[in-house]
Amino acid sequence: MEICVIGAGYVGLVTSTCLAFLGNRVVACESNKDKLKQLESGKVPFYEPGLEELMGKMIASGCLSFDSDLETAIKAADVIFIAVGTPPTQSGEPDMSQVMAVARGIGAALDAKKPRIIVNKSTVPVGSGNWVEMLVNQGVEAIQMVPARSARQDSPQFSVVSNPEFLREGSAIFDTLYPDRIVVGSGDERADATMRELYKPILMQSFQAPSVSPRPDGMAQVAFVSTDLASAEMIKYSANAFLAMKISFSNEVAGLCEKVGADVRQVMKGIGLDARIGSRFLNAGIGWGGSCFKKDVQALIGVAREYNCPTSLLEATISVNERQRLTVITKLQEELKILKGRTIGLMGLSFKPNTDDLRDAASITIASHLIKMGAQVKAYDPVAASNCFHQHPELDIVYCHSLKELANQADALILVTEWDDFLSCDWPDLAKCMRKPILIDGRNFLPEQALTDAGFIYRGIGH
Ligand SMILES: NC(=O)c1ccc[n+]([C@@H]2O[C@H](COP(=O)([O-])OP(=O)(O)OC[C@H]3O[C@@H](n4cnc5c(N)ncnc54)[C@H](O)[C@@H]3O)[C@@H](O)[C@H]2O)c1
């Protein structure tokens, strides 16, 4: 099929590359000129394992190209994906201005040569499918008023569908090619059938797996969940809210475990083996972050407010997470008493491993609190340091090039991001160069015994 994807960020670029890999011809439309230049030269503007290699192959095969002009980009398209950002505003509501501009732009650029499907992949509040349809129509009408453009005799035909995205940064190609399910919300049978056809290679797992992301053992056919528009939009928000709630639940229980002398790791293992609960997303630590969870939980609360529905669970999910980030500072105070004048090293900055994304990262909250309290903050991250330096000039952080440099003369270390590289440290060597070998493991990730054997005072979360 001929595909256009508007917005070549984390979601749009992965979608474009994977749809090209599955045999479609894809034009990715990106309005940021710097990003576009990088993409055209084969560079991915963010860190995502395997993506640059696969994207390079797709560009070379002629299946993937880039453009900045919406009108040119959508000309040949049968299916047009909207994958622009919906970042949170100060009040927590999603900023829909990018979606609005794109929807009107699509309307202005559509012709009547063939029917199109407009797919909302951006995460948007319930009701946005109808709203996008209205905006596209506004774009269509606006252009029909322009005499020079009224050569377009017939009205363009289009359907709007919702196709929420569930990929995780760091494993985005894997999640796109081997998803748990594909959800499509639509009120139009023809659009639903086209989307099913587009995703057929994934649904049937009939493609040859790419070397950057081998097919997992036992991968079966993928479920296609066909719903109405509003239900698809609710599925996305509810899924993220539920995952965030699982982590916040573990963290609340972790606090209690510390008081009663239990170990949250054993408790979560014990409850996670219950198939009704499931073992994933039960890790206690400094909580969730990233571009989606907080934004989507807040947006769901916003929708509920419009309908006067109570949201106690959703509100608690956020407040537990905010509280949880600061537990590592409480632990530092218990160990060091005074934090003023101390040097604290942050191991990791990105909101999770295998990404350089710092959106709603715990590291930023922790660093700004420590700095406010008079501590000096050092940080080491294998890929996210440069983003932190450029995106957070307000934070006076000393960036280090290795864990050894981070540990040197530090009063304590905090494990913020569970990068695999951190598992293979020479712990005795690190302990020796610190002023005090204290390590707060914010993810319950590091080998406790090896650390204590090396002379560290080790503190985890919930045990
Ligand atoms: N990042 C994730 O892990 C993730 C996962 C699931 C869903 N989502 C959702 O997907 C959407 C996109 O997220 P993202 O992380 O990819 O955002 P992003 O900010 O990384 O990417 C959005 C891109 O759209 C481009 N853009 C904006 N307006 C444009 C226009 N008019 N024409 C062309 N390009 C335009 C921006 O320059 C940017 O490159 C959001 O709604 C998000 O909530 C994200």
C-alpha cells in the first residue's frame, strides 16, 4: 500500500520504517527541518536500538522516503497516519495543537482521486476521532473557497480510524512487529478491512524477521481488536493507566514492606504468579516516567472530569509515583544525615534503559531536589547525558564519562536507570574511590551481595 506517516518522532519513524519493511511504500512527513535533514542522511535523531540500521535499509530499497510538505507527502497515500506529539500542557491536559494543524492540513491537501483512511496513532482523548473528522472537513472546505484551487470538483472521501500505539521506547521495533494485539477503532467496515489487510503480515506473522529484531520463540498469530472509535481511544488510556497503577501499587506496598520487615521483591513474585495478576510491571523502585504514563493518566482524569466521574484510583496512581521518586532522598538523609555540601552521583538519567528520552524522567526530579538542598550532583548515562545537558540547562549537573569518574570522591551513588552495563561494574574499585561507599538502588536492580562484599552500604526499595 501507499502510506504517509505525519510526524517522524519515536512513534512515526518506527511505524514508517516497519511498514516499509513489510512491503509498503512509505513517505514520512516531518516538519522539523533539522530532524528532516538528519533523517534524509540516514541518521535517527534519537536513540532506539536497531532503528538506524533498518531505516537505512528501507531508504536504500526505495520503500521509505521523507518529505516536509504535507501536500506532496499525502498525494499517493491510501492510508495517512497522524503520529505527531500530544505533550501535556501545564494543566495536565494534552496539547492537541499539532494534531489540529495536521488534520486541517490533510483536509486542505486531500483530492478526490481515491478514498483515504486517516489513522490517528497519536494518543488523544476520547472523542478525538470525531474531532479530527471535523477538522479535516474544515480543511477541505477552506481550500474549496480558494478560486485557484476549486478545480477539485468532487469532495474527497475519507474515513478516520483510531489505531493506538503500544510500543515501548527501547524495544520499539520488536513491539511493532511482535505486538500483543493491534487495536483499530472505526465506524467504517471498509476502513476496518483495509487496516486488517495492512497489518496482515503482523497478524499472521508471515514476514521474514529482520536481523535487528528476531521473532521471539513461540510467537503466535496476533489478535486484531476491532472496536468503535471511542472504545479504541479508551483502550489506549486505560492500558497506560492500568500499567502505571500496577507500578504505583507495588511502590505503595514497598513502603509498607520496609516498615514490617518484608521484602517487596518476594511479595511481588508471590502475587505475580497468580495468573489473574501477572508478574510484569510489579517492580518496586523510584516509579514510572516517560512521555506517556503521566500525560495519559492525567488526560483520562481530564476526560472523567468532563463527565463528572470520580477518579480516586487514577489520582492516587500519580501521587504515589511523585512521592516515590523522593524516597531515595529520604534514604540518603538517613545514611548521610546532612546533604548540603555532599556530592551525589546519579547512575543513569534516561527515564528507562535503551533510550535517551528524558521526558518525565525521575532523574530530573531527583537532581533538582538534591541541587535545591545544596548537594552537588554528578551524573553518568551511556546515551542520555547530551540530551540532559541541552534540555535542562537549569540543572547544574557535572556530567561524567564513566562510572569510575562518577564515583570518584562521591558521598553516595543513586541507581536511577537500570542500564545493563551497570551490572558488570568493578564494585570494589568503585567503592575505593568514593568518600563514602553508599549506594541507593532505586530500581532493585544491582547485585546486593556483590555490593556489600565490596564494602558498599546498599539500600534498595521495599526490602
Ligand atoms: N513515545 C512513545 O513511547 C509513545 C508510545 C505510544 C504512543 N505515543 C504517542 O504517540 C504520539 C507521538 O509521540 P512521539 O513520542 O513519537 O512524539 P515526538 O515528539 O517524538 O514526535 C512527533 C513528531 O511530529 C513532528 N511534527 C509535529 N507537527 C508536525 C507537522 N505538522 N507535520 C509533520 N511533522 C510534525 C515533530 O517535529 C516530531 O518529530 C503521542 O501522542 C504519544 O503520546 C508515544
